[in-house]
Amino acid sequence: MLDYKTIIEESVYENPHAIAKVKYQGKLWTVYLAPTGRMTDRGLSADMINKGTSVRIVGYPHKTIKTEMRAERIYVQDKKFELR
């Protein structure tokens, strides 16, 4: 499991899953978040994960794609949002 602080470089808030691009270990990673309905229900709106937002992401790296992960939770301004 990965647990790190980073800055969002790019985000897409649409179904089937919202996606964030972040830098981790010098590489640009694609982070699959959750369906937008689930994120909205849990209080995480699109404007909270815009480019430049500082976040902490906890999730699992993809088994074969080296720069992709599935987030279990995300912290925005020290507030935790469970995604699964």
C-alpha cells in the first residue's frame, strides 16, 4: 500500500471513476479515485481536487502498470474521504 503527500497535476471528475494525476517518486501517476456519486455523497466535490491541490493519497499500486494506482482514501486539507 502507498501512502504519500503530493500535489494534483490534473484531475477528471467524471464517471465511471474520477481520476487524478500526481507526481510520485519523480513519475506522473494515474490515480483512480471513486465514482463521482460516491465522492459527492461523502463530501468530496470536483473543486476540492483541482490542479494544484495538496493531498495525501492512500492506495494500492496496479500489479502490472507501474505508474497507476487505486486510491482507498484521500485527505484534502487534512480531512479524510473514504473512497471504497
